[in-house]
Amino acid sequence: MFEKLKQYFQKNENQTVSEPVIITIHGYGRRTKHEFDNFKLWGEKDGFTIITFDMYDIFDASDCDWKTWLQRAKDVVKEYKKTKRPIYLVGFSMGGVIASYLAATFQVDRLVLMAPAFSYINMDSVGGVISKTAASLWSNEKKEEIKLPSSFYSAFTDIVKNLKKYITDVECPVLILHGDEDEVISIKSSLWAYDKIPHDHKKMVILHEGHHRLLMDEKVNWECYILMKAFLKKQILGDQEIVMAKDIMEELLEKQRAMHMDNEKEISEEESSN
């Protein structure tokens, strides 16, 4: 009996170890880890282990060192690497740049980039005149809502400037999602990243009518999740061999050649009889 119990617990322990841990890296905004609330809600119902955390304190203006933000993300990945479970990373906006660095630095198994901010709207270049759409990222949609400390912006730009190059060192399957109505980060940012990724297993999907915060956008958030789910379950860019239907064209060409030969034979026989 005790031997059976031992085998049971060993079996379940091995199953737990083999299950992936999905670590999310949030973007530059006041919602921090809550950008992934829908993903966490839906994903946990589907059996995923999803980790969310904050890289900075939105109420502490002095918490503006980009290296500290990065270290917090590294510490989370290091902690879960100890479990020996497969690590999947999901990065949104600025978090996509950080997730790319983490994927290149640690041995991770899968990477999802959502509207990654490899390029961004530069506030300094517009002489202090910020468009309404740009302001929706750096500030707030409503005046009564919380504002990010202005000291945070330089940390954001430093992260992009220092970490964007690591996309060329990513050696795992990558899924990139971007909305074609993203008001903050141009699709060109994702196209640039896609071209830089050396791994053969990569896919970029453009979500029509999708805005920047894909998981909060009611027009595309569910489709976004379904694509992520399929990728994380290895139904997209998996290791399975894809068996395709036989191409009918060769059969049609063979039939055409046979008909042509029959016609030539009939013509030859008619000429001989005449």
C-alpha cells in the first residue's frame, strides 16, 4: 500500500514539474500587472499557471531606476527556474522588450510579445506638445485617475534603448501579436522585431481593429487570448509533424498528359487508316 502511495505521489510530482509556468511582464503604465487580469482569469480556468507581478511602485516617484525594474523581473524568472518547470514568457509593450531580454538571457521555452515597444512615441521630439493618443499611454484617459510619476519616462526609454538589441539572441519559438489600430506603438515595431528573431519558429499575427491594450480591447481580447492559448499549448508552432492533403495538381497533370496521348493516338490511327 505504501509503495503504491509513493508511486502515486511521484507520478503527480513529475506531472506538476512538467507543467509550464507562464511569467507575464507588464508594460509602461499605471495598471502594471493588472494589464494581464483577463489573461490570468481566462488562463487559470484553462489550467495555466500564470505569474503576474509589479516592476515598480506607481506611488513612488523615486522608484525610477530602469535597472531596478529589470532586476525585479530577473528575480522572478530566476525563482521559477529553480522549479525546473518549463518557462513561458509573455511581455506587453515595454514588457515585450524586457521579455525578449529575459528570453535571451535565460533558457526559456516560449515567448509571446504583445504590441512590443521596440520603437515608441518620443515625447521629447514633439516639443512638449503631446497628441491625445500618445497622452493615453503616458498619462490618463480621465483626469481623476492616477498619473505615473514623470520620473518614470526616462526609465522606460532607457529600457528600450538598452535592451532592444537582445531580440536578435532569442532562441525559442515566438508569437507576436499587434493591433492594426494601435495608437501608441506602430506595427513597424513588431515587424522590425520579427525580422530580427533568428529562430525559425516564429509567427506574427495582426489583429484587425485591435488597439494597444489588446487584452483589454473588447473587439479583439478574446481572439488575442485564443491565439496565445494555442501557442502556449503548442498547437501553433509546435513540434508536431503537419500532415497535409495530397496536392491534386499532379494527378490532374497526369490525367491531362494521358488524354493528350490518347488524342495523339487517335489522330495517328485516323491518318493511318486514310
